Amino acid sequence: MKVLIVGSGGREHCLAWKISQSPLLKELFSAPGNAGTQFLGKNIDIKPSEIEKLADFSQKQNIDLTIVGPELPLVLGLVDEFRKRGLNIIGPDKQCAQLEASKVFAKELMHQMNIPTAEFEVFSDVKKAKEYINSQNKPLVIKADGLAAGKGVIVAENKNQALEGVKEIMENKKFGSAGDKIIIEEKLSGQEASILALTDGETIIPLLPSQDHKQAFDQDKGPNTGGMGAYAPAFVINRQTFKEVKEKILKPAIEGLKKKGCVYKGVLYAGLMLTEKGPYVLEFNVRFGDPETQAVLPLLRSNLLDIFLKISQNKLGQAEINWRPGFCVSVVLASGGYPGKYEKGKEITGIENAEKIQGVKVFYAGAKTEGRKIITSGGRVLNVSAAAETLKQAKEKAYQAVGLINFENMHFRRDIADKALKEGA
Ligand code: AMP
Ligand code: GLY
């Protein structure tokens, strides 16, 4: 098969790596890809947002299957364009992608389908939003409706912070039109976890649960990032919770979309808060998580390309999904300054040595080649994933590998998986 992967992050390198292990694969293309994907296939100079160009390329090259990493092309209608041209692609169409692109759409769907989520109100009027905040005596969370690169959420510690959040989003338009509407919701407490599920619109198969670490620094300090590391499986989600997530969250979400005329094919990602009352949805994403994917897929024993093929043929029920025993820890190595301003172009050393450690795989994200060197080209630069029998060993191996890699101003969290280790996983 000829396969195209859209995207350029660690998640896409990981998908490319896993797909490359399939005997079904003949040729792999990545658009635009990165320093990691270029060793597994051909990088094509087309951006994920260039819908027409991607469709033209697939047509010309007779691509058998396209897999999409990031949300933007999905929200822009990449799947709709491919389907219009009779091209095979995995991912939700534009309407289904609203589940991630509009928090109002997602919350309303959850409300209609009785999916557990924080109580909320929607506002498009600044004055009314402020009045509401002043009338409440509980901690609140303010969310911009649209896409804001993971930064459109303010977990307010007091009324002033909530009011300031409304001002930033609605008046100062910090996220542009993504802030035309906002959600104000109750603050939940508990541990967070992610479940990525595969679906062909009928069958739903949740993958191993994982836990991301969103804040920039140890002990969940500092600003929110795209994610600084993850581990899987996350035992904060026990068997009972896992079942509940499938029955009370994933199934009704797919059903609710179907009622709106959307057939969802691809990956549905539920970002969860595990509250005293059970799992609540913080957000839905319509794609694989990054860095969760880099912790989950190294544990997948089955043929991922065959699984994707089955999704595209509406036969996911026939797919074989087996996991290796053990755990995987994935640590993000970021550029100094990330998620704020950072410098690029720093030479990266030590990757080869790191990968000599058994069970270790380094996924490239914001990294590119320059001559024979590998240099930094983004905020999140590498994901160092390590699989081992126990979570403790996986963590030790991951950090042993991290210790061998270097670039100027490299920063990373030292506590990935610590919460679970403290709880005795
Ligand atoms: P979201 O993009 O909606 O997942 O929000 C980003 C982050 O904000 C989440 O990972 C949580 O850490 C936090 N968050 C979002 N909603 C809530 C909530 N209702 N209560 C507490 N924390 C929240
Ligand atoms: N790790 C968070 C995300 O992929 O949205």
C-alpha cells in the first residue's frame, strides 16, 4: 500500500514508525514530515492546511490511504475534499471535527447525550458573562469556543481572574474570533487522563489509557503546553472506569454525532477528569493525542496499518488489537523558553546512543536535518519513549536515554509518571 501521513510532529513520526513495521506498506509519504519521517519514507513539501494540494498529490501518486495527525486540516475539511474525490482517508469530516473546533458544539452535544461533563453556560455577550461570574460563588473555568492551540482555557482561582479571562478572550480578542463565544463552567477536581479510541462509526475500540503532563514544569507548575510527556497504561483508569468511559462517553458521543448526520471515522480522543462522581469529559479531540500517542503506540503489538485499513472499510470489528505487556514512558525534550518564545537551530546530539538502550525509541518533532546535523526547529523537539516491564523501569530507561541527548537550552520535566509511581503502579 501507498500511505500518506499528514503532519510534522512527534505523533506523526510515531505513526509513521508504527506503520513502517507493517508488511502491507509499500511506500510512505509524509506531508510535510520531519527529520524522523524522512528516514522512513519521503517527506513532501505540502503544509497540512493545503487541502487542495494534498488531494492533488494523493490523486497523482495513487495513495491508497491517508492518515491525518493534527486537527487543523480536519477542521478545514480535508476529509470532505478527499471523499469528494473518492480518495481513501482516515479522519472525521468537517462537521464531526466541530467536536474539537467548537467547545460550544461539544458541550451542547454532551448535554444532549447526557455525557458527564462540567456544568456550563455559553456567552456571546461580555456584559452577561461578567454578570454571571459576579453572581457565582464557586470556582470557574473560562474557555474560548474555538481553536486556541491549547491556550484558550483559564482555570480561575478567583473572581478577578475569571473576569480578567473574559476580558482577554472577548474584549482583547487574544484568540481572535475563537473568542466570539465563551463557555463558563464549574471547576472540576481529580486526576486527568486521556483515552484515544478508534472507530469506524459503528465499532469503538478504546486504546490503552494514558496520562499527559500539560504544564511546563515539574509538579504541574508553570504555563500549559501541548504536553510535556505521557505514560501508558494509566492505571488511574481502572477496568470499571474504562468501561464507563466507553459506555457513557464514547458511545453516546458517536451516536450523538450520527443523529446530526455525521458519521465519525478515525480517532476520538476524550480528555477526562476522574472525579469522585466518575469520569467527566474536559474536552474531545478528533485526532491522536500528542504526546499520548508516543506512549501508547510503542505498546501496540498489532499491525496498525491493517487496523486503519479496517476502519476505512467499516470493518473495525474484525481488526485484531493486541498489546505488549508492560509500560511506556515518553518524555518531551523542549526548546528553552517553550511554550513562550524560544530559539531554533540548535544542534542535537546523542540520539543514536540513546536508541541503543533496549526499549528506547526517539521520536522527532520540532527537529530537522541541516547537512549531516540534526537541529531544533520547534518548541517540542523530541519525544524519548521507553518501554519496559514495569512503569518504574520504563521511567528509568527514558531518563537514562534523555541523559545522553543534548542541545543548548534543552528543557524537560523530570517527573513524568511520578504520580502513578507514588500511588504504587
Ligand atoms: P481543555 O482544553 O478543555 O482540555 O482544557 C485544558 C486544561 O484545562 C485541561 O487539561 C485541564 O487541566 C484544565 N481544565 C479544563 N476544564 C476544566 C474544568 N472544568 N475543571 C478543572 N480544570 C479544567
Ligand atoms: N496532549 C494533548 C493533546 O494532544 O491535545
